[in-house]
Amino acid sequence: MTKNFKLEEFACKSGAPMPLSVRTNIERLAKNLQVLRDELKVPMTITSGHRSAEHNKKIGGATFSRHLMGDAADFKAQGIAPSAVAAIIERLISEGKMEQGGLKAYATWCHYDCSLKKRRW
């Protein structure tokens, strides 16, 4: 899909098939994350990409999680604190290099989605 991201990295952890509409969103998400990866210059690990409705419910995901649509990812950037990654994403969004969307830095990982609506929690 991109220089550093493969479709399989975004697959549902339950093994559920990925609908075509989700794949299109994943490709857009991967392009945004590639911008971040190029900026960070460190490996990134996708810990959660697409989620089927069943898997999302099983893990306690939000009812209307962007992971269901395939335009969200939870990830870690090697050696960089999630709060620092989130600050870099904010800058890249303000520079027009990444799409606006949801963003949260958790203790050990970041959530980013390219839903086009600014959401921070």
C-alpha cells in the first residue's frame, strides 16, 4: 500500500474479512500514516486497525468506533512517547500534510483517524 505499511497490518485481529469499503479507507489511512512515518523516521507498529463489529464489541470498543470503518489505527512509534507523536501529528495536520481527524495519546500508544472531523479526547 505504501512504502512502510502493508494491508495485512490493518486487518482485524479476529481474522474477519475486510470489506472493500473498509479497504479503501485503510489505504487512505495508510497514506496519512506514511506521512507521519516519514517525519518520525522510526518504525511504527499498528496495534489495531480495522475491527469487525463482533471484535469491536468483544474488546469493548466504542459503539461507533472509526475502526469499524477502517479509517482509524492505534499504533506505537519506536522510541517516541505517544504525547510527542500526537504533537507531531497536530503539526502535520496544521501544515496540511495529514488529514484532520481524531487523535489521542494514551500511555503507551496513539490513536489517529482520518475522519475529517477534529476530535480530541
